[in-house]
Amino acid sequence: MSEAPFFLLTSLRYDVELKRLFTGDPRHNGWNYNHKSPLYMLDFHRDRLLRAAEHWKWNTAVEKLSGNEALHELARMAQDAVVDATKPQRIRILVNNQGTFTFQMFDTPSQPLENLYPRILTPPSLMAGPDEQLHPPCFDLVVDDSATQRSEFTHFKTTRRAVYDAARQRSGIKPGDLSEVLILNADDRSVMEGSITTPYFWRHGRWVTPPVSPRFSLDKGSGGHDGTSRRWALERGLAIEEAVQVDSLSDGEECWISNGVSGFQRAVLHI
């Protein structure tokens, strides 16, 4: 019996407050600084969908995702799909192997712009300074009881998310909880990623996040997603890639987590 078809997936934030970031100054690199757009890091979301389509050789989808015109068409379709433009939304974009786009909308809490585009990630136990992220809300971060085997579906984000759903269920996380669970790599029990976020850990005076191979690999990197907010943090030097072994984690450790909907938020590890 053949496996059920799957969709490529990315979730991004729609928020009219993001339009305030527009400068038009080419020295400010980033979608929301160069476009008066309510769509958070849209170019990075397009890029992750395109890389996945190229991996599976979905040529029609690749064509519809490639180039500057495709990016602006994606922006138009996403904004047209928003029903209530006055409040923040989580837009779930699905792409099938024929390059058909589906947009699903969900309410999402407000976030300060400082948490969406942080200047730095404040080190543990320090108070945020001017124009730095606000600390609350703070998430409870736990470690999954089981380890997960890396696959194409942990490297690329798709609708095949059973391993993530199972980890959240094992940890007792319910929708709306300020909780997240760390996924462990079955090969070496290093941290792969969070179930819906990228984690950052303070190591040797800097923030580190598990490494991800540029292309799908069964032996390189942590095996997790190359998330949009993760890419932004790495490209701007807010963090570096470094393997994080489970035995290096400590109870009460202060961390950051991020994703393409909620930006960057504090978390405290509970072991």
C-alpha cells in the first residue's frame, strides 16, 4: 500500500505592525525592512518551501516558487487569504506536488516587534535593555522521553508531523500551553530541535543552536529543520551552530526558542 500524499508546509505571521519596520534602505537587509509588508520573513518561508520542492523534484512547484515574481505572487495570495486584516494571524501555507497553494488562518497572540526582530538575544539572568526583547511570556521547556530517527520529514517541514505530535503528547502539551519539548536525535541523543521551534542554548559565552545540513543528510547535522527565524539569527550573528548533547542540559537553564510565527521568546528548561 502506498503512503498517503503529503504537502510542503510553512507557517508564518501576518501582523500589520510589521509594516512599521519598512525603511526602504538597502543597508537594512530583510523582507520587512525592504517591503511594507505584514508578512513575517516571507522570503525565508518561500526559500524553505522551494528547497523542499527541489529535494522531491516537484518541478511544477519549483517553477511556481522560483524567482522574484513568484515571491511577490506568494505575498499577494497570502494577503488575499486573510479574512480579518486587523489582528495578528498565523498563516499555514501548504503546497502539493502540482504546485497548488492552500492557505489556512488561525488567530495568534500579539508580539512586540523587538521579539520578532531582536537586536540581540539577551544572555541568561540579564535584564533586557532598550530595544531588546521583552522577557514574558516564558515557556517551560522539557526533553522528550523518546528519541527520534532523522528523516527527510525532520529535515523538511511537511504535513507528516507524527513524530512531533507524539513528542508533544508524551510531554502532556496541549494547544495554547506555554510549553515546548526538545526532540532528541536517535543516533547520538543530541538535541535535534523543538517540536515547533528552534532552541538556543548559552554555551561558552554565546548562544548556540543545533547544526543543520544545507541538504538532507543521514549523518551530517542534527537532523532538524532549517527554520526561518533560525536562519535569520544565524545570518545576523545572534547565534552559531553547535551540537548540544542531552547530558549538557541542566534543570533551570535559561534558553531562547523561536519560530516563524511568534519570533523569539524566553524558555526555562525543566529536567
